[in-house]
Amino acid sequence: MTIQRKNDQIIITLPASVDIEGVQRLINFLLFKEAVKDSKAKQEDVDQLARDVNKTWWKRINTGFAIVKFVVDTNIAFSAFSVRSDVRFRV
């Protein structure tokens, strides 16, 4: 592995045997650090925002599950009704 500084860049060269998923996680972390370098947010504010987003997300997911369950139950009921309506009785 080599690390070089050229002008306003840092160049890192890695051997091909390095785990590419680990390198991607490192790159994602560095991109995150670059994105928030000028942020004035406090950690407690970020934590609260994360909690609020998670609550909203879970509410939407749970509502979605209820809708899917209703649609599935309704389709099953309609399918059962369709099967029954095809039955003919002799009088």
C-alpha cells in the first residue's frame, strides 16, 4: 500500500488482494466525513433526528403491512367467493 500527497489530493494505492467491500466501507466513511466537515450540528441533535426518522419509518412500514394484509385477505375472500359461485346445485 502506498499513500502519496499530490497538490490538493491524497492518492492511496492498494493491492488487488484487499477486500473490496472493506475498501467501499472506508470510502463511504470518508465521503461522509467530507460531507459533514462544515456541519454545525451537535451530536444530540443528530441523534434526535435519527430517532424521529426511525419512528416515522416504522409507522409507515406498519401501515404498509396492514394495507398488504388487508389486500391479501380481501383477495383470498374474493377468490373463495369466486370458487363458491361456480358451484351449481341441482334442484
